Amino acid sequence: MDFFKRETRINFMAYRLHAAIFTALLVAAALAFLVFRGLNLGLDFTGGTLVEVGYPQAVDLAEVRETLDAGGFDGAVVQTFGTARDILIRLGPDAGEGDALSNAVLAALQAANPEAELRRVEFVGPQIGEELAEKGGLALLYALGGILIYVAFRFEYRFAIGAVSAVLHDVIVTIGIFAGIGLQFDLTVLAALLAVIGYSLNDTIVVFDRIRENFIRMRKGTAVEVTDRSINQMLPRTLVTSLTTLLVLIALFTLGGELIRGFALALIIGVLVGTYSSIFVASSAALALGVSKEDLIPPPKEGEDLEEERP
Amino acid sequence: MNRYPLWKYLLLVLVIAAGSLYALPNLFGQDPALQISTADGLAPDTTAQERIAELLAAREIAVRGTEATDNHLLVRLRSNEAQVRAADELDVALGRDYTVALNLAPATPAWLRELGAEPMYLGLDLRGGVHFLMQVDMDAVVEQAVERYRDEFRRALREADLRYRDIRPQETGLDIAFIDEVTRDAALELLSADYLELAFEASESDQAATLSAEITEDELREIRNFAIEQNITTLRNRVNELGVAEPVIQRQGADRIVVQLPGVQDTARAKDIIGATATLEFRMVDEGNFPYFGDESEPVPPGTERFPERGGGFVLLEREVIITGEAITDAQSGIDTETGQSQVNIRLSGSGGGVMARVTGDRVGDHMAVVFKETELQARRVGDEVIREQVEVEEVINVARIQEQLGSRFRITGLDSSLEARNLALLLRAGSLAAPMQIVEERTIGPSLGQENIDQGMAAVLLGFALVVVFMAVYYKVFGLIANLALFANLILIVAVLSILQATLTLPGIAGIVLTVGMAVDANVLIFERIREELRAGSSTQQAIEGGYGKALSTIADANITTLIAALVLFAFGTGPVKGFAVTLSIGILSSMFTAILGTRAIVNFIYGGRRGVRLAI
């Protein structure tokens, strides 16, 4: 089977102005969500206590809330986790220390319904939360820095800027979507975000690689034509790889359990956004910065190989 | 022509065969087992082993096998019920000289274990358990040290009859104000000879001659290290009380300790024990009745108390407690340079040393005893049920003759072996935590949730794998099938490497594997699309294969190296779960390069390599 019997000829770069406007709007919207709604930060970053309790039958959340209110746990956030038999209780860092608190919560719940079973307790001290947030931010910065250097070294600085702006775009838009829908942002989502960086970059590099090759090989053609041709040539691969990755992510999202769901969703969003950005952000940025044939004169040896291979 | 040399085929076969071998133990599952060790953390001796076997046989509990290692005896059982029943029976019968811990032992066949093949280690989120991160209060540690020096200085100056105005504690040192310079200089001479770990500096201000003593950086580091090491020792002793198999107690960074207790279900009890303190008391022996030959039934003379001695027998001690373990600031085992015998060097806080000097001054020649008190969990049989309860245990761990008046630094000599000295030093230190600790992070995973996580993770891996495999086979026909083989080999290699490294498999780790499956196909997609391009451009089959693999290589390398950079950053900055994800992702990237490029090429060459003009099923 082959969806692409012959090479497609879509003038992607003809739409690059439209795409740029769309991208700008997207990023602006994401930033607006981040600023005005803010991220729904998970326990890992805020600190506090989280207690997961399982019941043999579905329970009424309102009842659980009442029980907790009566037990003096004001400000407890109660929600179901996956199924109605599983509930999640979250308490702020000022509610008390994790050890005593989780036992007290469980005791209060068991007094009301002896079948309540403790499934999971997480307590993160406030200083740990701050540290994790700081480390997470640093990790993002270092990853971007490392990538910038590698791409600049392997290709050219304009490509490096293009790649990094694509990656930044992906990160901002993905976090923006998380803020927009109010999904919880925790450590695993941060890990997913870093995986998105890797993935999106992968996509971008593959296209850049072909642009570089075509600049050398195609005697005629403007930079825009070369870029378009390269994106079209790589289109089957871009779509097939995105598809296989998405297939796996959908499996994770549906079957992987509640703990993995945020992680899978972040990656699904990231793969979609990353596929878009490697076409419309990375290449456009490199073009806008004025990448030309002369910038990509390869080391002589590689060039000889390519000439030989043309029949 | 696309031919691979024989050695490449051999390399592939070898790597995949070795991978399969080391991945194999993961298929065998685990036996419910008991891990039995003595109170000193050694394996029970052969007589005890026989007794255990007899006990289990008498209760008709079938045993699958027993193995003894250096520090425990592992008894494999046939079912979870048998495991719990056997644990109860043994707990009651063996008493407090042994700890019996529930464990899941890998059921890896012996021949595999001899090759060093072990299954992956499951993280807490998959097997259930408790994770604590404790923060040691380092400011308090330094404060205590400064406090100690202040007490010691006061006494030293008083004894030398050097008058001072006052001693003010600073952040990492002390300022002593003297009446005049002469006294100050005398004090400087006296103190700097005794305290090499301090940096002294003399200075003059308006009316006073001041001597400042700073704890040096090296010594500060030493003090902090000692505090954290001692806290770890104390925690380890307490965790041993819990009877947890494979506990992890590790230092993390400068001032944190990680405690992981797999399989612990009763977190409240875990916290009780970790928070419990063993205490030490120094008391004088009742000399009128020493050695003591009475037993438990006899009345004791007034003013004395009877304590059991470790190793059997009893000792009569005076009721008055000289000092408690809190006064001990350090205890190290060593060798007496004169006699060559083992000894323990003890250092007390200033006030503790003062009391010790006062009490022992006029009792040289008498005996002094160290009493160790702790709460232990003991099993008891009531009717048909086995009850576990916390019991206060007291025993005398050492009796020694006082040879001279003791101060804040003294030693216990005449110990039989260096092992005994080490144990005594450990016990002396175990009394209390060197520094206050606080739980800053806690994660508890119930065992049912752990199993659920494994099941869900496996289901996701299988479904994701199946979807990709079907898609590849449909989209790339024979080449798709070849890619699927590579994918399968990749999965085996990832599991094998994780098993060999004994890396901890966590839920995010499984996600990393799943993601690699999705991304590993990318290399093949790149190659196959390139081959299709070459074919469209009119290349012959052999040229298309050659060109496809050759030209895709640099693209694949670039793409994977960038992903690897991201994974390495994740590893460097991540903690726990994020690290697990980074490890599996990195391993996956590397192994996928091997299988997707070398592996598929070998098969493609094998099928199509020698034939001219054949149509590629791609």
C-alpha cells in the first residue's frame, strides 16, 4: 500500500505568510492562556498531599466532601480518578505534614465507609516543589541549548534557529493547550514535553537534511522551491511516522491507566503540533533568515559521493 | 550487489541470542518467598536452617526451595497464603533473634542465574510500597557542634583558671571575650593545641580581647557527613525492624536521604518504626552483686534494677542513670595502639562529659554498663491467631571496668574482636538521630495499584505494538514484515539491557518503551520511503536498496542524536520517574539504530540481495 503514488507538489511555502500569521495567533493564544488562566500545576510542583482511595462500589463525591468537611479538612479538592470507585483527595501544603495527614484522612473516610482502601499517598514538601519546578525549567533550557549547538554544528546557524523556534513553538503551544483545558501539569507531563522536543526536532532535522541535500543537488530553483520540494519529498515519511507514533500513544492513552493519561495526552498534542511546526515553522524561519545555497557548501567528500550517485 | 559478510550475520545472531537469553528471566515470574536473617543481618546457621525446615514441615507448609546467601536465607513457597502462614509461624517460633520478611523472589531457573541473568527490578509504582524523602536539618547539626564546643571551652577554661567574660556562639564558630590580652593568649595556646579542627583568630576591640574560633570548611563537611551517615545508620537499624526485603536507604545530594520500602502495606506502622527512637543509658553496676547469678524470679536489692544481658544472663544495675544516648556525639571503633585490642572511642557532649567525670571520679575500679532500649515488633500466638505487637526491649550491651576518671572523651577497651567493636559503636550511635529529619516527600503505592499499573502498562505495550505491526505490514508489505521483526528484536534488546543493568522499571519507563516502539519504526520508514523514491526515479532494485539505506543513514543519525541529547538532559535533571523514562528512551534509541538499520538490512540482503531485476514488495 502506498498513499503517495507519486511525489506530491504542494506549495507549502506559498502559504508561509498565512502560516506565520496562524502560528503567531496560536502562540499568542497559548501565551494568553498561560498568563490569564495559568497552568494547573500538579502536586509535584505545588507541594501538598494527595490521597487516592479506592472503594468496591461507586461513591458519591458530595458525600466524601461532606465527610472530609466534617473531619476538619477544609479546602480538600475531591475528584474521581479514572472510575467512580476511585477518588483523589488533594490538600494544600498548609493542611499539614504528609504522614499524619494521610492517615487522618483515611481514618475519617473509613469511619464513614469501612470499605475505603488506601491506594496511594503522595506528599511533596513545598521546598521540593520549588526545586522541581526550577530543575524542570532548567532541563528545558539545557535541552534547547544542547540542540541549538548540535544543529548549528551539523547544519548552519540559521537552521539551528529555525529548529529551536519550532521547538519553542511546540512547547509553548502544548503548555498553552494544557492551561486552556485546565489539565494537570505534573512531572510526567514535563517528561512528555521533553520527549516532544526530541520528537519535533527529529521531524525538523529530517526535513532540513533533505533541504541541504537538495540545495546541493538541484542546479536550478530558488530557496523557496528547494524547500517546497524537500518538504513534499519527506511528506510520506512525516505522516507515516506521526501516524505510527500516534497509534502507540493512543494505546497508552486508552489502556495505560490514569497515571499515564496526562503523559500520553501531552505527547499526542505535541506530535500533532510538532508535525505542523516542522513544516511551517522551522523551514519558514530558516527561509526568513535567508538560507541560501552558498551557506550549505558541504565538505568536498560528501559532495563527490552525491554527484557520483546521479545516473 | 547487496551482500552482507558472514560476520555481520553472526554478530546479529549473537547479539539477538544473547539479548533473548538475558531478557528471558522476565518471563518466569516470581515466587512468594520469605527472607530470614539474624538480628545481626547474617544468614541463619545450619542448625537454625534445619529448625526452620522442620517447623515448616510440621505445619505442613510446602516449600519450593531454600537458598542461603551471606546475609539471609530465602525460603520459596508455593502460594501467597502459604507465604503469610509461614511468616506468622516462623515469627512466633524464631522470636526476636531473627527477622522474617515477606519477599517476592524471581523464579529464574538456576542455569540462567548462573549466567548472571536476572529479571528487571520493578519500581515502587509497579510493586507497591512506600517512598520517603527525608531532609536532614544541617543548620541544626552545625548549631549542635557549636554548642558542644562552647560547653567544652567553658570547662577547659575553667579548669585552666583562665577568666573570660563570655562565649558567644556564631554561625559556624564562637567568639570568646577575655578581660585582657595575656589571658586571651594563654587561652589561645591551650585551645589551639587541643582543637586542631578549629581556626583560631585573636582580635582586639574597644575594651575586650577577643578570640574567635571558626570551624574549618573541612571539619564542617566532616560534621555534616557524619550527621547524615549516622542518620542513615539509624534508619537502617529501624528499617531492619520492619522486616522489609530489599529496602533502599540512600543518601541523595548533600542533605537528603531516600528510604524506599517495597511491599510495605501498612504505612502507618512504617512511619512509627522509622520515627521510633532507640535509647541508650549508661549506668553503674551494683558491685555487691557482680557477677550476678540470679534469675528472673528473684527479688532485687533496693535501689537496683535487673537487666538481661545480650548473649544471656542478667546484670544488676543501679537505678540512677548517669547519661543517656543523647549525650553521645560520636562513637568510633578502633584499635588500641598499645595492646592491639579492639576498642570503641566515645565522645560526649560537654554537659554529658561533666556528669560522667563527676560520677566516675570516685568510682574508679567499679563497672559501668550500657543499656540499650528499643521498641520492637514481636509476634505472639494467641489461640489460633498470630498477633504482632510493639514491645519495649531492654538489654545490657556492654559492661566495662572504669580504669580512670572519665570525661567527655573516653574509650571502652578489651573487646573481643573488631567486629564486636564495630557493632558496639554502631549501637552506641544508633541511639538517636544525629540531626533532626523531616519527611519532605512521601509516595505510597498500594500493592493492588502496583499490579494494576503492570497490567495496564503491559496492555498498552501490546496494543501499541500490535497496531504498529499491522500498519507496517499493510503499508510496506514484505519490508514492513522485516521492520516488524526488527521491532520485536528491539523490544527484546531493550528488556535485556534493562535486565543486565538491573535498572528499575517504572511506569514512565514502560511509557518510554512504548514510545520507542513508535519512534523506532521511524528509521525504517525513512529507509523504505527513500527506497520507494529511488525506485520512482528509475533506479534498479539493487541500486534502490543501496541508495535507500545509504542516504537515509545520516538523516537517521542526526535525528536520533538530537533525541538522545533530549534524553540525556532528562536523565541529568530528572528525579525518580523522569529518570526511568530517560533511561528506557536512551536505550531504545540506541538499540533501535542497531535493529532498524543493521538488522533489517541483513534480512533485506538475504532475501533480495543476490537477485537481479527482482520486484521489491514494498
